[in-house]
Amino acid sequence: MNQTIITKPHSFFSIMFIRAFIITMRPYLLFVSGITGIAGMSFTTNLPTLDSFIIFLAAFLSYGFGQVLTDCFQIDTDSISSPYRPLTQNIVTRKQFLIMSILGLFFCISIFSFYNPINLLLGLFSGIGLYTYTFFKRRWWGGPFYNSWIVAMLFIICLLCGSQSIIFNQPKIIYTLLVIFFGYANFVVAGYFKDTEADRATHYKTIVVVYGRKISSFVSDVFSLLALGFTVSLLISEKNIQSVSFISYLFLLAAFIHAVIGQLRLHKVTKDSESHKPITNVLHSYILLLAFISSLQKPEWAIYLIVFYLLFVGAMKIRPSENQI
């Protein structure tokens, strides 16, 4: 006689539930929103250290809460490509995670809004973007850019925490927005390489599913070149380029090295299981580019940025599945 094993979901605030929630947040990816928030704050001049840390914490956590929210709407493909994730194992419920992620996002938006009320509107707009993310991920023409504008919005929000308005005629701000936009779009495209078969099976029409790995690799190349190019443009626009620190140049050099290695590796991917290495390089390049920009604006932050990057490297080492980014 066959017996069906029924898994009872963990209760709210139990140790196992909290553990499951943290796994779904992807702690190693919190550094993406963390460095984006740091980049935004680096363009401000009147934020005390404690305020900067509070804003950074909200930015750091926001990516994780957003990941949980979007995961609630793509359990189908995650069941195939990411079976280790709690939502695919039925040890938590979709309703539990929806409630917790929305509360978490409101917590972050509240902090941003405290420093500038306009962030309430921008935060809610970004939240709607996260809620509708899955619809656009299913369309090859929408996924990368739709992700990117949400991340770029975080840069603007953190910048506004220390400023009542954005001066869009400042070339550095425009260049940084473009670095974030195309740098993150490249991370999204590269990320599709690890889920190609799962996306195909669940009818997600990503660019890799529709056009294949070869064409997608060239699209990724273009995004990478644009991100690097706008970073160089920002450096050229620096009025006192002679004062750029050695550490800043190290960030930039490391970003270029990771970008080149990542793009070369991406062209060699023939199956999903081979994609995690180039995706990792692309992710490193994104964080290093923004570390460079942040240190360019705030040279005194250089040591903190080095510690931040080393913590990111450590978090990547202990992620639950090597093949997942």
C-alpha cells in the first residue's frame, strides 16, 4: 500500500521558516542592491555616517525581499531548475512568503521615504514593477530591461535620500545610471543561460529560449561593452583625473578582467550546468564597476568598499548551490 507523505509548512517565525526565507532571499545577491545603493549615496554630500548605514541596510535587504516576491510567481520554472529552493519543496507556503516579502519591502520603502518623501512614490512604483516582473520575464524583449529599470530606480532612491532633487544634467549621474542599466541587463541575460531548459519547459520565452545561446551571447557582449564604455566615459568626465586613487583603478581593472573572462566563457556554454562560472564573472564585474564609481566619488569609502567586496566573495563561496546564481 502506497503512502503519501504530506509536508506541513513551517510556521511563521519558526527557526526553519526564517532559514527558508533567508535562503530564498539569496544573501549572496543582496550585494547587488547594496552596491547600487552605495553608488547612489556616493553622489550625496550631506548624509551622516549613521544615516548612510541605515539607508545602505534598507538597500541591501531590498533585493532579497524582491527576490522572495518574484519567486512566488515562478515556482513552475524553479521546480525544475532550482529544486533546493523552499517554495518548490512545499515546506513554506506562497501566502507566507508573499506577506513577509511585502512587509519587508514596505520596511525598506519606509526608511527611504523618511529621508525623502518622494521615495514613497518611487518605492511603490518599484514594488509594482517587482509584482509584474514575471509577465515581462516571459517575453524575450522585456525581461532584461524590465529588471534593469527597477535596479536603476534604487540608485535614484538612495541618491534622493541625501538630496531633495536629482540634477540630471550632471554627466556622472547619467553615466552611472547607464552603467547600472546595461550592467544589470547583462547579468539578467547571462542568468537566463542557467535556466534555459526549465524556461523552455514552462513556456518562458527568454532571449536564450527564443534565439539560442549564440545570439544571446552576442547580445550579452553588447550590454557588457556598453556598461564598460559608460564607466570609462564617467572616468574621462572626472575633472581631476590625476587624483583618482590606486584602489579605484584596481576596482576598474578587476571589473574589466571579470567582464572579459565572463563574456568569453559565456560563448562556450553549451548546457545549463556550464553557465554558473560566466554568470559569476558578470556579477563580479557589475559590483566592481559600481565600487569603482563609488570610490571615485567618495575616496574615503575605499576601505569599506574593499571589505564589502570581500564579504561578497565570501557569500558567493557558501551559497547553497554552486550552479545557481
